[in-house]
Amino acid sequence: MIRMSFFKLILFDLDDTLIHFDDYWETSAKETFCKHATTKEFDCNKMFDVYREQDKFFEDLYHKQEITIDQYRINRFIHTLAHFGKFVDEDTAVDFENLYRGISRTHMNTSSQLMDLLFKLRQQHFLGIVTNGTTSWQYDKIDALGIKSIIPAESVFISEKVGFEKPAPEIYYCAIEHFQVSPDQTLFVGDSWKNDVEGPSKLGIRSVWINKKGLPIPNKDIKPYGIISNINELNDLL
């Protein structure tokens, strides 16, 4: 069995690993609906219910790589408004998204437990983040978390900036080459089986799967280094 001290580098996913979407999304989206010029005339709760349905639909298309992440965000808003008989253009959708991002930052909280965990890990390992998303938005989340002093910008690998999305091998290689370590000296921690376990495993990178819903292992031929329900359990695993 590999000893944890063998790992020189620990890479983290960002969304639903270091920061949790459910902690800020609904509150932020409803507040944005109540404040944005094109939506404040509607019932924010009813609008969010439709928005959530559209989000699921277009997120699935994005994960199938049928649309880009920007198209996913624009279309969920446009189709939500269309449901209420209001038709808007892409510029309006982008304006809504920008307001939403600003509001979201006020609802993202720094976790003292997360900070303590990362400080401890940094004493023995290189730390990095590998995440899909747009560069500015992912950096905004990292700023809101207050962890950029522990994981600086040069240790963050974002799909828009790198040019490849997880689970493409290039984005993982970009990270391990930056730290000048080998795949077998690297541990990946994240919540997505496809992006954070299966993708890294094809390169010989071991993974810790954050399985907060207690889902069955999708592929029993792939054995994660560990399975936890919350990132704060990582310290016990180490």
C-alpha cells in the first residue's frame, strides 16, 4: 500500500470540493432575480424553480460537450425568461450573470476548517487546483474563499486558461509538469468520478473521491486511494 508521505503533490478540484455550489447558488440566484432590471417584476421563487430546471437541462448538454460553458450559462437564463413570456438577448444574459457573480461572492464564506486543513497539508506537500470553468469566475471563488495565500495563482489550472477541460489528459499534465513531479507522486481530490477519479487514473494519478451522497462506485475496475464524504475527512485519511 502506498504511504501518504509518498505523494509530493495534492491537486484539488474547486467546485463542490473546496467550495460548495449549494452553499451560495440558490440564495444568490434569487437575490439576483429580485434585483436585475429584466427579472425583478417576477416572483423570484417561481423564477428560480424554472431556472433550476433549465440549469439541469443545459448542464447535461455541457457535460456531454455539446455546448460551451458560456452557452450553458446564457441559455439557462434566456430559456427561463422565455418561460415567463419575456424574450432577451445574449447581452442581457451576460449582464445578469455578471450581477449574479457579484452577489454570489457576498454569500461565499471562508471555512476555518478548510484553511486549517490546507495549512497542514502545505507543510508536507505541494498544493494545486485543477478546475473546469472560466478563468475570472474561478479566481473570484478562490479569492472569496481566502485561500490564494496558500494556493497562489500560478498553482491554479483553469480549463479556459489551459485550453483543455477535465477529463482531457492535457490539463492534468499541465499541473504535474508545473510542479515537476510524476503522476505516481500525485494525488487528486475531487467530487466528480469522471473528472477527478477516472480522468487522473488513466495517467497513473491516484485519487480521493469526495462522495457526499454515498453513491455506488461507477466503475469497480478503478479503485480510488480513498473515499470520503467531506473534504474535512481528508486529514484523517492522511
